[in-house]
Amino acid sequence: MTNRIYIVGMGPGIEEMMTGEAIHALEQSDVIIGYTVYLDLLSERFKEKELMSTPMRQEEKRCRLCFEEAKKGKKVSLVCSGDAGIYGMASLMYEIGKSYPDTELFVIPGVTAANSGAALLGAPLNHDFCVISLSDLLTPWDKIERRLQAAAEGDFAIVLYNPSSHKRKDYLLKACDILLGAIEKERACGYVENIGREGTKVVTCTLEELRNREVNMFTTVFIGNSGSEITNGKLITKRGYQIERNTDICRDN
């Protein structure tokens, strides 16, 4: 019998923003494994399940724990915030899974912060866009810098994940300075903190203003493209439709 592990994207963590498929996978599981913060968000809804966690930066240990529990015949779910395949654990699970040929992996998609944050801001990703993480824990900063430059020169709308942390307080400022080398300072931008959680904060601003804003690791940042604008407090990136304008035409009867 093949062992089975679900790699579940849980979105921001509240049940209303989880997919039905994700909830079904967790309901069918004997064991739910994940980072402690994510398990805390699920604990009330799935308190009857066996919950297992490892601290931050023990991702490999967490993944191997999934395979070992599955070998015991348990139905296992590994939870990730957002989508498991977007800066999540899916790829690491497949890498480690090479050593566990009797275990089959199923990725359950979730709502990533680019989607949920964009919905709160308006429609900032309605044209071509890219997502870049500012965390240099696994990616060298010089590579992140080249990606920022390329995105700016390509006129993409840009989503920035992991814009700040206790050790990287000035990384958003550094990123904005790189973007300002190719983008005007008035470029429409925005950011969202604590998406789908208590204390959600939605802000629109220019790129120059964004440069000096203080954000945290629970913030997702959006930089518009050359056609983006802030309308009635919403960040909108145009798709390119030619809209017919209504005009009042007076006719003599």
C-alpha cells in the first residue's frame, strides 16, 4: 500500500480563506504537521488531530517527520501558509521524497499572499506581474538585486514577499532604491499587513513614500507598472481595454 502525504496550502490561515480541498485533506488526516504559528491558527478547528511541529529553520526536519509518520500508516498533512508551491515546502518535500519511493505526494493549492493582498488593495496584478522574495536566507542578495532590476526594466507589476525582518530592517529601502533606478518616484504602490488576520492594514502610496515605510515580515508589498494608478484609495493596474466613454448627446426633437 502506498503511503500518502498532503502538502496543504492553507492561505492566510482562517477557514473562510481556505479552499474546500484543503479543508477536506486536513479532515481526512490523522496527523497535521507544520510550523508552530500555522498550527496555532488551525488548533481550534482541528484540535482532535495529532498536531506536530518543528521551530523555524528546521524545514528539512519537518519534512522528514512527515515521511516517517506516513511510514507508520498514518494519513499526514503538511501545512504551509499561502500556497505550498509558492515559497512553500512542496519542492523540498519532492526532493526528500526521492528517498521514500513508497510515499505519494499530493499538493493542495492555497491562496497565496499575492492573491489575497491584491484583492484587498483593489486590482494591482491585472496585467503581467512577477513575485520576488527579499529574503536572502536562501537566495544571495546580488541575485535578488538583478531580479529587481530586470522586473523594473520589463515594466512588470511587482509583488515583494518577506520585505523585512529583525535582521533585514532596511531591505525594503534597498529594494526601492534599486527600483528607483528605472522607475519614477511617483509610481503607484501599496502594501498589506496581516492579510486575513487580526489587525489587517491596507495602505496605498507612491514608490518614494514606500521607500521610507516600516513594514514587518507579515507584510506583502505591491509595486504597480507604468499603467497603474491609485483610484479612490485602490491600487489598479489596467488590463488595456479600450473603454467607450458615455456622453450625453442632445438632439432636437
